[in-house]
Amino acid sequence: MERLRGQVEAQLRGAILIKENLMKIIAFCLALILFLTAGAWAGTEKVLYAFCSQQNCADGAYPYAGVISDQAHNLYGTTQQGGDNFAGLVYELKHTKSGWKEIVLYKFTGGADGGGPMGQLVFDKEGNLYGIANGGGAGYGTVYELSPSKGGWTFKVIHTFRGGDDGSVGIGVSGLVLDKAGHLYGVTEMGGTAGYGTIFELSRAGSKWNKKILYNFAAGTDAEDPLMGLTWDHAGNLYGATVGGGANGCGAVFELAHQNKAWKESVIYNFTGGGDGCWPEFGSVTIPKSGEIYGTTGAGGSYNQGVIYLLTRSNGTWSESTLYNFTGGNDGGQVFAGVTLDPAGNIFGAAAYYGSDNYGAVVKLAKQKSGWHETTLQDFTGSDGGYPYGNMMVDAKGNLYGTTFRGGNLSCNSVNQGCGVVFEMKP
């Protein structure tokens, strides 16, 4: 800017005073526009909180799942590690006038209460939080409840998985979903009668919760090993995807339909490992009011880096369309997270790895007459985050909120890759 100003002043030297002042004003305005434009192109992402900012990572480390929001626009999530026992925690990011402040709601011990939470939280109508801990309990994970109480939160284990037929959470980043009656639904990656995972329901009976297995995934061409949570459609049916099984061994999308007070599972799409993708990983599928299904795979596609896909139903049959093939370039590759839709119908997704600095990326797909147009919104560099694993959330203004497993405070661990962040993005 100084060099530009000097050039302008040299050209104006000897001119009359009025003209000199006028030109100086014009030069300043042009330089200011260039400065602001350069800042806008520098990126729209903002780190709201970088984990392991406190001694011994008491504030948490390594968030797998994305965040959810309350009516006051505060954010809630989990970290797999950190806390006093390094067994993970549940946190709130409170929106204050001076910025975002982290409040730790609960620190897991890794014992009977559970440990290593990797799944997304869910609120019920009363403001209680529910989630799944991947370890602890009897060694197979727990389901827990956090209830607001006297300015704090009361923690309670509402189910302890026992392995075997009861199921085992495994490494899935699976959260829970609620129905209108307040019943909870989720999946376990392993266990069940065949050992390939289960779909379960938890219903409240007074102060207790009763668990029921709705479906046991089987061998053969059935879906197997669900790593992601469930999604409701507007008819009251549940949908999800599994990293294993299916007719081609590349995973499948399944429906759990509620019929005559019973549940029936059907595989509605089998990934082939070709252009349609392979191995849907952690992110849940997304179902808008129109009823189609959007999702991602961790591999497959034109570059074997994963895809964003669309499933549409016609006359009872589902067909797949590949909307985008990740390249492993600046757009990233190996997609773990699902996609998020804004009110305008734009699709937002995140790739866990690659990008110019191998920290992953966030992309936007906008519908045009010629098809879907991709824009790379964020190519993570490390200090701004890295390895986005969980689904992102979009608010009423169209702003995105999400987490990355690494990045942020790069010196927080021995590999200098950071302990994760919560970020905001204005597309």
C-alpha cells in the first residue's frame, strides 16, 4: 500500500492543491478496497476454540463428532480424550460479548461412566443432553444423560453395553436420535446375534430406561458394521449406512421401516467400489423434506478419494447419482463426514485428509443448469484446524459450524499436529 501511495504522490507532484487532495483520496480508497478484498479471499473460516489450551488438556482433546446448538446459539460437543482422566469430556462453547468461552460439562473417568466419547450429542425437549461413550462401562461403552440442574449438569448412565447380543459401540462415531415420544435410537458397530452390529431403542419408564434390539445386522449381503448414526425421514422411518457388507463388500445404505408396530430392515443401495464410491464412514446420511438421501463415502469414485452421492426413489426403487468426486487435491480426499444442506439447497461436505497441506478441506456444491459446481471453501493448514471427521451444522444465517480432530495448538502433542478445533465458516 505504501508503494502505491508513493507512486500516486509522485505523479501528482507539481499539480494544483485541489487536484492533489482529490487524487490522494481516490488512491486511498482504491488501496483500501484491494486490502479488504485480499482479506476476504484469505478465507472465511474462524477458529472459535482450540483444544488442549489448558494444562494437561483439561479442556479436552481430539473431537471426532460435530457440534449441536441450543436456542441461545451456544454450541455443545464431545472430545475423545482430555479431561482430568484423559478419558474425554462433554463441553459447551458459550457465546459471550467478548467471544466464545468453553465450559466443561462432564469429564469421563473411563470407568463405569464410560470413556472416549466420539459421537454427536442430541437435545430432548426438556433440554437434557444424550450421547454415547465408546469405552468404559463394562468395556463396551455406555449411553449417558446430562440434565441441567441448579446452574450445572447432572450426569447419569442410562445403559451399559455388555457385548455379545447386547452390542458393543466399537469405534463408530454414532450419535443418538429421538422420536416424538422421547425414545432414543442408535447403533452399535459390533455385537448382536451375528456380531455385525445392532440397531437399538431406549425408552424411559419412570426413572429407568429399557433397551430393545430392533435389528441385528447379519452376514452375507446384509449391511454390516455401522459406524455412523441414524437419520429419520418424514414418514418415521430410520436410515443409515454401513462401512461393511452389502452385495459387493463396499458397504450399503439401509432403511429400517416402521410397519404395523414392527420394524423391518432393507438394504436399499449396495456400493460397488467404482464410480459410486465405497465404504461410507462416520457421517450420517442427510434427508431433506423432499425425501431423497445425501451421503458420502470414504473411498471409491473417479480418484478413489470418496464421493458425495444422492439416492432418489422412483416406484419403490432407489437409484444412485454421484454428485462429486473428491480428487485428493485442494478439495481433499478420504471423506469421513456426511453432508449438510442449507435452505438454498447448497451442499457442504468435508474431506478428512489431503488438501494442499494434508489437513483436509471443506467444499460447497451449488446446483447450476450444467450440474453441480464445486468450490473449495477451506483448505486446512493446521493452525486453522485439520482432519474434519464429523458432520457440520448450518445455522439460520447460513453459517457453518464444525470440528476438526487435529490442528489448532500444533505444539499440544509430540507429532505437532494439534488437538483439534471448533470452527465457524461463512460461505
